[in-house]
Amino acid sequence: MKVISMRRSFERLSRRKSGIRFRRFLWALSPALLVILWSATCAAAQTAGEDLETAYQQAASSSPLIAQARARLDADLAGKPLARSSLLPHLNAATSGGMNTGRVTGFGAQTISTAYHSDTFSASLTESIFDGQNFTAMKQADSRIQSSEAALAYARQVVALEVTQAYFGVLQAQANERVAQQQVVLLQSIVDETNASLKVGTGDIISVQEARAQLDAANADQITAKNAVAVAKSRLERLTHQPVGALRDITTLQAIGPQPDTVDAWVAAALKNQPLLRQARATLHVSEQQVEYAARARWPTLTLNGIAQHAAGTLIPPVAIDQVGASLNLSIPIFEGGHTRASIHQARALARVSRENLANMHDQITLETQTAFLDLESSVAQYRAAGQSVTSAKVALDGTRKGYEIGSRSIIDLLTAATDYAAAQRNYYLALYTQLVARAQLKAAAGVLTPLDIENINSLLNGKAAK
């Protein structure tokens, strides 16, 4: 029993000495870490970096999605005067000149054979007095313009949301890379300590192998995190069409839930303002008006035609004819091979498609708004819980480290505490940036995301750039 007691006392003494050496190693390492962190901070402070508002402006000015929607709107705006042109007077002028030869018999004993010029000048005026389809085409042009305006508004909101997600996606990836780098440094120090303990006979090979395995995993995580930063930057560059430099970051945040805090208010706002819903309504109007357009093909049309003509040069000169006339023309379609009936049937079927699409869009917008509301509501609690988890994990790591120094905790316990602390940090950054993105997602779901909202989120960023 005395031998066992002396052995245990020796082991505790050895582990205490190992802990002291480990603590001294960390103290020796701390100045170097402080120098690195201070250099990085100074470099970041010297470069203000790009912010969210700048990224949004770059994306909005170069977005193919917005350019496409704007071009579609320009085309539909041109469609209105095009439809109106059918109701306005049409004036045409024509002229012709020719050389002719004629041979006349029966007017005497001799045959008359001659060559002569024939010149004709004419002008015609056509005015539509009544055409039911043209009036319907005017209404369709207005509905198409409303649809394109809604599509352009939606494209701008999509770009604003995508830029917000991509911007904070880069910051989150960079935060994960920093956590991975810190984890590698910490685990490397633990590996060095376990190797030193093994050499002096106070450690064991199991602890060494476990520490090396944890270090290898951390190195792999660091590579993965580095690649994730590159991918996140590529996503942002695809939107801004500019290289991504240092981005302004956020350190602390006051979590805010939905304002107003009732989901019904947000759903009502979405059903009123969501551009996708407004576009679907306008598309339905176009489809319904197409039914009317097809049905009016059976209606009579009334036009007024006027003509003025001058013809000079005939077989027996000198002869010139001047003619002025006007006519009122009524056209009544009777049978067109079933074309009108088929057109009406097709238009009604397409109108049903648009009507069902609107109903589906109504349900989809409602669900997306409810989901975005709950996500923002949950993000508040998740952010607070993640912050508390980081504090708890840091306390646990410090306590485990002290326990290891006095011999009450093993190296395995220390490795587990270090891993838990890194995981808590990653979860914190995820909750931090998710809270910011969730604000924009709810506004986008309700169809009320504006550049002012981007500016408000941008104001939360500090002056330092994250690298």
C-alpha cells in the first residue's frame, strides 16, 4: 500500500510539473500570438474595407437579372404606343411610272401604233372608326407594363437579398477560418506538451496519439475553412463583378426580432406588396384580356378610307385624270374555318393556367413569409444562446486547463474542452450572421426590402475590415 501511495504521489507530482511546464509554454507563446493579433488588427484598422452598401451598389449596377428585367419593361412600354397606332390614322403615298406601247384598230382605215408614258401619283388615308380588338390590345399593353414593373422590383429585391447573404457568407467563412487557425495553434501546443511529457516519462502514448489525431483533424478543418472562404468570395464576386477585398465586419449585435411582432401583419404586407404576386395578378389580367381579344374577332370593324390620285399619260394624249374619293367600309366576319373558336378556347385555357398560378403564388408567398418570420424570431434566441455557449465553453476550457495543471483532469479532457470551445465559436458566428440575414429575408419575403434596409444593416458594421 505504501508503494502504491508513493507511486500515486509521484504521478501527481509529475503531472503537476507537466502542467507547470505547459502553462509556461502557453505564457511563452502568448506574446507571439498577441503580436500576430495586434498586427492583424492594425492592418485591418488601416483599411476601412468594403461595406455591404458598396457591394449592393456594385451588384445593382452590373446585375444581368436587373438589366434583363429593365429591358423587358422597355419592350412592354413600347408595346403601348404600338397598340395605340392601330387606332390612329394611317397615311400612305404611292407613285409609279412606266413606258407602254399601244396598237389601236377600228378607228379608221389605218392602224394607230404608238408609245407613251404612264405616270400615277396617289395618297390614301385609312382611319379605324371601330375595332374591338384594338381597344383590348390597349388594355393588354397596360397590364404587361404592370407585370414588367413588378418583375423589375422583384429583381432588385432578389439582388439585394443575394448580396446580403453572400456578404455575410464571406464574413462567416472568414470567422470559421480564424477559429480553425486558433484551434490548430492550441492543439499544436498540446501535442508538443504531450510529447515532452512522454519523453520525461510522465505521459502516455495514448494521450500523444489522441492529441495528434485531434491536430490532424484541425489541420483538415483549416484547409476546409480556407476553401470555404474562396468559395464564399466567388459567390460575392459573381454578384458584384468586382474582386472582393477586405470587408467591414460586425463585432457585437443587439438581436432584434420582427417589427411588428405578429405574423399576420407580415403576411398581409406580403400579399399586398410582394412583386411576384403583383406580377402574377398582372399576368392573369393579360390572360383574361386575351380571351376578350379572341372573342372580339367576331365583331364587325368599321374603317374610313380616303384616296387622292393623279394619272397622266394615256394611249391618246394629252389625257390626265385627277381623282379624289372617300369610302366607309364595314367588315363582318362570318366564317374563318373555326379559327376564332379555337383561339377563344386556347385563351380560356391559358387564363386558367394564370389563375391557378396566382393561387399557388398566393400560398407560396404566405408560407415563405411565415417561415421568414419564424426564422427571424428564432435567430434572436439562437444568437443569445450561442453567445452564452461561447462564455460557458471558455470557462470550461480554462477550468479544464487548470485541472490538468494540478493533475485532476487528463489531456483527453483538455482536448475535448478545446474542441467544444471551437465549436461554440463557430456556432456563435453562424448565429450572428444568420440574425442579420434573417432581417433581410423577412423584408424580401414581404416584398418590402429596399436600399434603405441595406443601409440600415450596413450602419451596424464597424470601421474595421475582416480578413
